[in-house]
Amino acid sequence: MRSALLATLALGCRRAPPPPPPAATASASTSGAASAPPANEPLLLPRRFVARAIEDSELLRPHAETLHTQLGAAPGPLDVMAAPGEDGRVILLVQRQGPQPTPIVLVADARRALAWKKERPLAGTSRGGHHASVAGGPRGDVVIAWCDEGSGALAARRWEASGGLLADYQLLPSATCDSLSSLYWPGHGWVVVASLLGRGRAQLLGDNGELRWGREGLAIGTGFRAATPHTLTPDTDRSLLVFGYGYAELGAGGRAVAWRVSDDGRALFRVELGEAPGGATLPFIDATRLEAGLVRAHFAGQRVDVTSDGQVRVPR
């Protein structure tokens, strides 16, 4: 097993760059849905949910033996992230709630049978990591990103379609975080946002292993009162919207916010969407691209549309 933090561009099994994606691709987002997506429906968008028990989730139930072996007979509530992979695959990141999450990665095929698994996906790291996130990629690749406790860096590990290790990366040299989100952006690579109390940085890991937004990445957010999960949704082929929370620029109070960034790492605008929900735990904002240049966001019982020129509208 190689060290958890190889040189940034050290692709031990470098391959030719993947072909460009089709002209029309499904929109994508990271969502904080409270319930799991149905196991018999195609997974089009990443989803996060809490499973009170392994047998309560249609996505987890086929893998109960593996999960119980790793987590115990009654592991308690589990934080689950389900991300779409290639050819109908589903990538599952399962971890206990609490200070020692012990993440497990399962990759299921289109019939939800187990294709491969990583019972210790962060093996080889100095002290492990936390706030992990997974995403699919070209030709069946899978990437897990995490905040590395040993180095304090934002790190990532990439496997190929059959589970063989391709490379490890240091995405950002310093990334203490209480929230982490990731998304595969077809034709560009993996976007990862790590934040601490709403003050975060984003990095774009290209398909070829290049850090597209520089060594320090792109600043996202200026701080907030609580951990701020981010939702990532491309609004055009050359830009994406990052949804989260922040303080109002004028007046007091918290706001749901959208930042638009370009594929070359430029901050384009920040717009406020409405009042942020109260409480110590903030939910992911649901966001879906309706068409090129138009994304609909749902949060705290509110629904707004955000356009690529910075307009915020309440749909009829």
C-alpha cells in the first residue's frame, strides 16, 4: 500500500486522458435528503441520509453481512452517502456517527450486487481522517476525499473500476474541516469543498490528476455560526454553483447563499437566497439544474431559482 499522500501528480498507473463527455449530461448535486433513495430506482444525484439500522435501508440491506462484520451486530445510526457511478453503479460510503466514524466504501453494480469493497478505505494514512465524501468518475473510477488528521491536509484517493488503487493526492495543504462535499463534474474532474464554520476552500482535481485551481484552491464562504454543508451543482458546462450558508452582507442574521465559480477557478458572484434555518445542525440545500443557466434550490421550506447571471427568483 502506498503512502496516503503521494506527490500531487504521481499517478502510479497513469492512463490516457478519458474521452470528452457527451454533450448532454445529467445535472448533479450533493443533497441532504433525510430518507434514502429507493434501491430499485436509478441513482442520478448524490444523496446523504441516516440509516437507523442496516436492515432499514434498501441500499444497505444487500450488504448487511459485510457491514455487520465490520461495524458489529448493532452499530447504531449510520451516516450514509450514496453517489452515482458509471453504468448504473452506486457508490456507498457508510460510517458510524460519532468521533470514530470507521468509514467503509461499497461499490454495487446496477443490480445492487456488490462489485467491490474497501473495508479500510483510508488504510496507510498516518492517523486516519474524517468528514469523508465519495464520487464516481470516468470509466468507473471512484474518488474518496477526506480531511487528513495526521497532515492536516485535504486528501483524496482514487481507485479504478475494479477497485485497484490508482493514486493518492494532496488537494490542499491545510484543510481543517467540519464539513466536506464532493462531486464529479464531467469533462472537468472532481470538485471538493472543505469548510470549517462556513469558511472553506474548493479544489478541482482534473481527470489527469492535475490540481486545476492551484495549490491553495479557491476560497468559498467567509464564516458562519455552525458547520456549513455545501451543495455543488453545475449550472453550465463552464461554471457551477456552490450552495451553503453565511451571514447577510447587509443587516443581521444568517442566509442561504449561492456562489458561482468558473471552471478555471474564478469567483463570479455571491447571491443571498433567503433566511437560513435555525438550529445547531444545518441541512444540505437541495439543488437541481433545470436547464442550462437555471438551478432550483430548496431549503427550510423555501424554493428559489438561481440563474447564471445572478438573478434569484421565486418560482410560481
